[in-house]
Amino acid sequence: MIVKYFALLGFFVTKTAPIAEAAMGDDYITELPPTVYESDTMSPQNMDFDKANNMFVAHSGWYNDKLVHYYKFRMYTPKTYADVIKPESTFQDVPIQKLYIVTTDGGLGGAVGDPIIEYHTSDGTDYSDFMELVFVEAPDEYDASSPYKSKGDVSGAKMNETGFILNIPVVPTDSTLQDPDKKGTSKAPIDPVPVWYRGQQVHTYVFEVTDQSLAEHFASTRTDDPTVQDYKIYVKPYANKNFVTAIPLWHVNQFSNGVTEGENGGGPSPQGMRNIIDLDREDAGYSPLWHIQWVTKLPINYKADDASNIATMTIDNGFDKFSSPMFVNCPDIGAIGASNALGKSYQTKIDPTKSNLIQGSHKTLIMTPDKEISIEAPLGESIATTKTNMMGAYEISLTPDLIPEGTKEIFVVSDGKEIDTFSVMEVDTSGAISIGIWGVQLLGTIILLALLA
């Protein structure tokens, strides 16, 4: 066997042996299945896909106090990838599939025809947006006018697994990407890449890759204007043939206080707050795969954009989160925007003399709507109730009349179990009482003097 080595992050691969040969066209299908984004049933996966305009929305978010935009593609969660992504899963469990390119010279310089993918989003847990490039050696008799169009067609051919990874999500046919600056139905300057899937042409988009040769090969999908660099294909060492690395995303989109849709909404819900990351495309360690850190507690009276930097989102500042087994392909796109470095301070305790908005969630409530939440003081005595929203978050205002005198803690209860606690400020009322007694004494003196006059 001829051995050829490719290196990526210290991993080496060898040229694979031929696999069992199949007749050309044996695995073709007659009709292309719909993608997960086109489902008639709304879910977290497709809730933000603009089906009417066949467009992926450019969501806004925060990156170290600066505004950024991103697209949301495949979600890898225990619900969408059952038996693959489990409660204890890490990014190393996110699958990678193969992308085949037929070549006459063993490299991209000799590539002929469109790439071939083995799995479509309709294939369930076998599918992945992240694909390893595999070169397929074209035989001497290969006819480019009758190209290979499926995994079955290349069976029996000699192949080289390169270890090079592409972020190349399968999308609905003719779908477009929203321009993050112009918004509306304006399209970003990125063209789709057609690929073959079981004899049918499928559309994809290329984002981050791990080798410069791939960025150059697919450069024609971007504008040729050298001054426009915000949409380029980034070359980053975010993956190898074994796994895709992930960066943390602090997810606050489940909360809505202070959000005006169309102005400062995030994604996937435009009625929710903007999510927050701490690495972007120019940073070492950046990856388009985001690990969702589900925020379960916000400071009292927190409103949209009060935090725009993960560094400020500490327990001492009134934040808490659950590191979920959920991963999402969210490539950043477009320019880095305006700064939001406002130097915010946060209220961490309930003020019993004022109205207090408390907001939270729990790992058992994620994406669970209409779940009853009881606010109790003391534990076991309900002073208010509410229900979770579509994403499983609760938001409720507590006015002074609801808080029993002397309360030190407010408890949040779901299904009879305490899921969070909010401390109550100690208010010194002695001053108010002394002033009250002095006032009564003064009034009495004035009345007495009036009677003696």
C-alpha cells in the first residue's frame, strides 16, 4: 500500500484501502429530502430560519463588549443526536463526516466535478456540518461529463483521507445568508457550493477550514474585492479528523427584559437577549462550534445588554449557569461592531422596599415551556407564581407587598423542588421609627402650645 501522510494538530493518516465496489448509480435517490430547517414542526433547530424568504438570519451577539454577528446551523444535543450526544458528552462526541473530491493529481489542483457527501441532514445522527476532505483518485477512464455523484459511485476507488476539516453545512436549495449590516432580505456576499448526495445536487456553504489549500480552492464563493475581508474563509486549527473543538457561549436569549425586537434582539429568538462569546475569528482557539453555557440566574432587575463580556458574568455579580450537553455550529460573520463597555454594576439581592424583577432557569427547564414556577417565602409558602416561557426561563416581578416582613431569602420552586434562592437585603427601619416618634412628640407640643395661647 502506498502511504501518504498529512499532519493536522499532530495527527497522521494513511491512504485507505479500496472498499467494496458498487455499480454506479446504485444508491441514487429520485427526490431530494427536505433539510431540518424546512420542517413544518417548529423546534429550536428551525425557529430562526426565515422560511418565507429561504434565508438564514444573521444574529447579533456580544464578543468582549463588541457587537458581532453569526449564523446558526446544526444543533448537536441529546434531543437532536440521541445516543450520540448524552448528558455527560463533550465536544469530542460531535460527529464528523466525509467530503469526497475526485482528483486527477491527488490534490485540489486536479479536482474534477463537484464534491460528494455521504450524509444529508435527513440521515439523522450520521450527518454533520463538519466534514473531513477525502481525495478520490480518478481512474484513467474517468469521464468528467458523467461524474461521480454519490458515495456508492466512488466505492472501489483509491482514497486519501487528508485530516483537513471544513465547516460546510447542508442548507435548503437556493437558500441565502442574510447580510449582517443591511439586514432585511439583503444577502451576504457569499455564494453556495453545490455538492452531490446520492445522485442529487445539494447546496452547502463553506465557512472555516483547517488548511489554506481549502480556503484557496473555495475562494470563488467570496467577493474578489480585496478590501472586503469580513466574509473571507478563515483558516483555523479548530478541528482534526477525530474531533471538533468548541468555545463557550453564554446563552441569555431565553430572557427578554429590555429587548426591542429589530433593535437589540439576539438569536435564535429575536425577542430574546443577545448571547455572549469570548473568542472571535482572529483569536487563537476560536471555533465555530459553540458549547452552550445555559444561564440559570441573572442579577436582580437585569435588562438586555447589561452584560456584554463573559468576564463580568460571575457568581459574585449575580450570574449563574449550567454547562449543558448542547453544541451548535455558529460561524461568526461580518465586521466587529460597536463597543458596549459601560462598566455596569449589578444588584445581587432583593430590595424589599422596591419592585424586583427576578429572572432565571434551570437545567431541568431548558426548552420546557409553560412549567409552573412558585416563588416562596419561607420555603413551602407561595407568594407568587408564574410559568416558563418557550425556552424554559421564568421572569417575574416581586413588589414590596408580596414580600413578608423580615424575609431573608426568596425561594424558587419547580415540581416541589427548590431550584434557586435569592437573598433579601436587610433594611434598617429603626431610623424611620425614631423619626416617627419624634414627629408625634413635636406635633403634640405644638398642639399644647396652641391650647395654652
